[in-house]
Amino acid sequence: MIKLPPLKPDSDQMLHLDALRIVGALMIVVFHFNRFINLDGRWQLADDTIKTFSLIVDLFFVISGYVMAAIYTGRLTTLAKYGDFLKKRVARLGPLHWATMLVFIAVAAAGAAGWIQDRDAKRYDVACIVPNILFIHAWGVCKSQTWNFVSWAISAEMGVYIALPLLFWITARGRWVTGGLAILSLVILLQTPHGDRPFHQWTWDYGVLRAVPGFLIGMLGFQIRPLLAKLPYPNLVMWGLLAAFLIASPLKVPRDVLLLVIYAVGLAGIAADAAGPVGPVTRRLAPWAQLSFTLYMLHPIALKMGLAWVGLGMWNLNGDLMRLWVLFWVVALVPLAYLSLILFERPARDWITRLSWRKSDRSSPEAH
């Protein structure tokens, strides 16, 4: 029989950030499903609120910066260790990224053959297959979001991972330097619209730069975590700031301000983990963070096939029936993500991690 283990956090030291990860992943799913939620125009308040959920990606950049600083500070001291780090990152992100891209390549091929009515020259850009494979499709080399369109964030993450030794060199200069660079990068990007869009809406068009301020803020959070731990009731502050974000979203608060709130949510999560006590809600949510990446990568397939093809195309759903169908897919993605994690991602990750191009690795006890 196939063993289906329970979900467990990777560490007891980041449970609040884990809780934010799973809540954030579900918010991103709802953000992309939103085009089917308000087809009848009766849920305008929800529509106005959900449109801001794209900023949750910037929360993930903060969390990623903190996690990388917490795990790898002082460890990437040789080219071999840096290579092993990148291999682990590819092993974590690559299998599902490449697999979901293959699904959309199959969709494009079926559309080109006339088997289905699905053609999109920008989305299914053959010239951007190789950049997707190499994780560089959010570095300004493509002309739109391509294939599994949400994977631009994976490309952005990979960009800051590659730059991590440089970022560690900078942060080693002290927290004031880290904070100053984070603020400077944020100010510069806020003053640098691209195509009449602020930087926090960039995806394929230099989304890798979008990740920089949030990632640096996360690294700063690691450096000042003793100070953040002194924040009174940090867990309540974390959830309170997230609630404030939700309340402010339909009130037409500028997105620049909402972005700062999201950064503050991430810092509050770091503060809550540094302070120590974990509430029952956070403790129950934290294990589900194991599914956050999988939910993020799988939901465009549900969006395409479950909602667009079946719900709208075949069944012509609208209004409350479509909203129920959207809810079904939000819920159904959870067990699907679990099965993907256990049966595909973890085995693939382990296989890639075991690959070695150095002879000494195969004979070393640490390689086994």
C-alpha cells in the first residue's frame, strides 16, 4: 500500500510564517479564480477586495528572505556549498514547475492541432520554453506570462537565490546596511514604473526585481528578530495587520500603502515566531504550509480545465452555481496538492538531490 504520511512543519521555529504561507497560498488561488466569482456583477465588494490579493506574492518574498537567512547565513562559504544549495533549490522548485509547464504545452499542442478551442500566441510562446526550463522567464526575456503563468514568481525566487552570496555579503555589513538597501530598492522601484504599471504588478517583465525589496526585508527581519520579539502580542498584530489589509482593500487604499501593510504582516510573523508562544489556530494551520507551493503551481490547471473549460465552456455556469463550482475547486485542490507532494514532488526532489557531479560526493558518508 502507498504510505500517506501526515503533514508536519519543517521546523517548530517558523510556525507563524508557515500559517501565513498556507493562508497566502489560498488567497492567491482565490485571486486567480476571481474572474469566475463575479460573472453576474452581484459580488462587487468581494471582487474589489480579491483584486488586491496579488500583493500576497510579495509576502512570500519576505518569508523566503527570512527563511534563507535563517538557514544559510554563514554556510555558503565555498563554491561547492553554493552549488549544493542551488541544486537543492532546483530540486525543490523544478519538478512541479516543469511538470505543470508540460501540461500547458500539451494544451497548446491540442489547440494547434484543432482538437480544442484554446489558442493564445502570447501565453503559449514557444520561444519562451527554454527560459521557463532555465527559470529565467521573469528576467525580462519573455514578452508575457507564459505556460504556467504563475511560475514567474518561481523565476523571481531563483534569481534572488542565485544572488544570495552577494546578498549575504551585503547583510554581513550589518542590519543598518540591510535596512538601508531594502528601503533604497523599494524607493527606486516605486519611482520606476514599467509600462505604466508599478513594480508590485510586474511579473514576466522583471518580476525578479520585484522580489528584491521583500527578500531584503525578510533578511533584515532575521537580523533584528531579537528586537521584533519584544513587540507586544505579535501574533495578534500579525493577524490584525492581515485583517486590516482585507478591510482596506475594497476601500480603494493605494496599492503602494497596501504593499507596506503586507511587508508589515511578514515582519509581524517573524516577530511572532521570535517571541515563541504559538496559539492553537497557528499551530493547526502551520502543517498545511507544506502544500502552499503545490497549491500555487497546480491551481492554474484547475483554472483552465475545471473552471474555464468545464464550468463556463461546457456547463455555462454563472452566479451562485459558478461560485459553488469555484469553492469546490478551492477545496479539491487541497487533497490533489497533497497527493502531488507525496507521490511526485518529494520523490523527484530526493532523486535530484542525490544526483552528483563530483566523484567525492558518491564516496562521502554525507552523500548517503
